[in-house]
Amino acid sequence: MTRVTIRVRDNGPLLIEGPIEIVDAEGRPFPVDPNKPACALCRCGHSQKKPFCDGSHKTCGFQSVERAPAPA
Ligand code: FES
């Protein structure tokens, strides 16, 4: 089984690494380039290419730096 990793980028998108399919609310798939190693999903809400990141987070002032809790 191939593991999928979702990386939360500081002040930016969710970067998904691994084989995935992204579908809309009706189950239709969004085209994803299978040759790209990762896919970036918008987290700021300002992308003109939702659900994908188009870089707008860099100019809209989006700030979010999340850290997972330290292991116990
Ligand atoms: S996170 Fe990049 S455009 Fe929204």
C-alpha cells in the first residue's frame, strides 16, 4: 500500500504527495497531472483555480503556521 502524505505548508496550501484522486461534490474527478510528484490544494480561499492553489496566498495576506503536537 502506497502512503499518501498531506503536508501543511506555512502560510500556504496543503501539499499532497502520493497517488490520489480529487473529486467534486458529485464525484467527478478533477484532472490531476500524474507526472507531478505533488498536488497543492488551496487553504487560503483566494485561489481562482479552486480546489487547487494558484499562488494567491502569497499576495492575499494569508497567515497560518500550524504545528502538530510533539510526540508524548
Ligand atoms: S493556498 Fe495557495 S492560493 Fe490559496
